[in-house]
Amino acid sequence: MNTMADFNNCPVCNKKLNNHFYSFDRHVEVAQYSQDTGDTAHTVLRSEPIAECCSSECAWSSIFSGLAERGIKHTGGGVGPIEVCAKCGGPVDMSEPHVSYVYHDQTLEEQPWLSSITVHYAEGLADVCVRCDGDVAADELNLPEPVEDGEISAESQTVA
Ligand SMILES: [Zn+2]
Ligand SMILES: [Zn+2]
């Protein structure tokens, strides 16, 4: 897990980060909609930080340049069930795995035996469909390393 030693400098202003930091994250998420309660639950299948910054100002500057670099509009994201892709303008089915870009204001709480993140504030930036983000399939399946041909045939022989 993360410890203080893993903290780098802010990619925007190069200041050393502390436990309270501001991040620009890429999530692969899937939403479940409950018919009974109307509640929405988001499951984050994969979370990857794009930038971890010293201040909200630095984070937002990296968010705007990072979204622009990827050709993604700052749509603000949404809760679905169908959102508009921030890249191609097509539909994003939120109940299927899709990419959400998110801003987090958070603090890493360090304990000798466990570290945890407390999120003070989160804001959706954009939702992107799987057609526009080719990594989703691999993220979603979260497959182990491909098995070598030799091992596959050995396995099917055992089964047969
Ligand atoms: Zn900074
Ligand atoms: Zn798209």
C-alpha cells in the first residue's frame, strides 16, 4: 500500500506532496441500479491516478490539460443509467463497465498497521464509453497473464 515514502512531488508545481492531496483519477466503473430503492451503487473495477497534486489549483490545471490531451470534454459526468460519452458523444451505458474521470480531495491516514484514504470531496469530470477507451476490456476482465500454449494443452489433456 501507499506510504509517505511513495509520495512524489506535485507534477504541476513540483512541491512535495503531503498526506492531504488532490488527485485526477481514471476509474473503470460499473453502476448497479436498484429498482426497489432507486439507489445507485458504483463499483470501481479499477482505479488509476493520473496526477496527484499538492493543491486543488494544481489538480484542476492538470485535469484540464489531461482531458484536453485525451480529447475528452469536461462534461461533469453523471449518474446514468445512460450518459453521453465525453469523447464521441455516443451513449454510455453506466450499467456496463465504462471509464469515469474523477477529481478527489483526500487525505491518506497512516496507521502503523493500516493506511486508509479519507475522501473529503469527489467530483465526476467525464464519462467515456468503451469504444473510446480500448483499455476497458482488459481492465474489466482483470485477467491473469495469458497462459502459454503448452500449459493450455497440458490442462485440456488433464480435463479430457
Ligand atoms: Zn502543486
Ligand atoms: Zn465514446
